[in-house]
Amino acid sequence: MQIDFIADVVCPWCYLGWRRLNAALAMRPDIEATVVWRPYQLDPTLPDEGVDRKAYMAAKFPDSSRRAEITKVLDDNAAQDGITWDLTAIKVSPNTNAAHRLIRWAQTAGCQEPVLEAVLAAYFSEGKDIGDPVVLADIAGAAGMDRLLVLQLLSKGADRDTITREHQLAHEAGVSGVPFMIFDGKLAVSGAEPPQRLVKALDKAVEMAA
């Protein structure tokens, strides 16, 4: 079974959804699943160098009490899923095109999971700028990819249009919120649903395939 996971790397609900999907798969060890990360950009208009996150979030959610409420809900969910992050430590809201490109190359190199996990940890737990080619190249190198080659490809803008096109295709297909999961091309689930509900989706997809 192939599961297409449409998401953005700066979306906290996508991080939660990713962990929950993996938890659901662990409950169904008999299902052989390949999970493919598909790019979606919450804000493709951001400059390559990113913007100050505090100012960006303040403009997006002007009510400070509302921002605090959202952060608490996210922190509570993260704790339940065993994720340790520090949303207040994030300094830059990046354009995620480059990070998505790295993940795409990692898929080809057979190391999607370690690269993806490292990108998520760098942003959510370490407060790093994952729009910075050097940060991404370091992640690639640690996962066994050619660090200098990745740095060169990012600097040249290789596959930038591919990510833009995939984001547009998802949008045109009706994906307006992420995470969005497609099970074996037959069944779709929107949102960071609990593992138990995702298990039901897995079972339904198996049933539909049969």
C-alpha cells in the first residue's frame, strides 16, 4: 500500500499527523506500506530568506491570547504524542520550497525518513532556519547524502518549479488543509486524526483493495 502524505514541514499539525500515522502503521505490522511525503506550502509567497516568525504570527493571529491558546493546544497534543518541541524558540518562518526539495531528493536516495525527521526536529525542537541551504545540506550529509552536491543543487534552485507545481496540483485537487493523507489512491483522510482512526482508514483501504 502506498500512502501519500501531503503536508508542509512548518505545520505543527502535520508533524503530529506524521507521528500518528506511523503509530497507526505500528498497530498494523502486517500491512506493508510505503509512505511518500508530498509537498504543500502553507505560504509559498514567503521570501527565500524567510521572515521574523514572531512578527509573522502576530500579523496572522493579532489576538495574543488566541496565539497563546493555540500554542497550548499544540503543546498538549505534542506531549500526548511523545514529541518534544519548543515553538517559542523558532525565530524564522521560512519558505519551505528548499526543504521539500531536499526531502524529494532523499526519497530518491532511499533516506526519506531520517532526512524528514531531522528537518522536523531542526525546525520544531532546535529553532533552526530550515530555509537555509547550509542547514539543509548539513542534514543531508548526516543522513549519508552528498552534502556539497545538495548545497550546490539548492543554491542553483534545482527542482524548485517541481515543488511549486506539486503544491499547485494538490491545491487544484481540493486540498485546502494539511495534513492530507491518501491511502492507496482510494481513501482520503484530512487532518491529524488519532492513530485509532487512522487504523480504521488503513483497514478500510485494505478492504477496498480486496
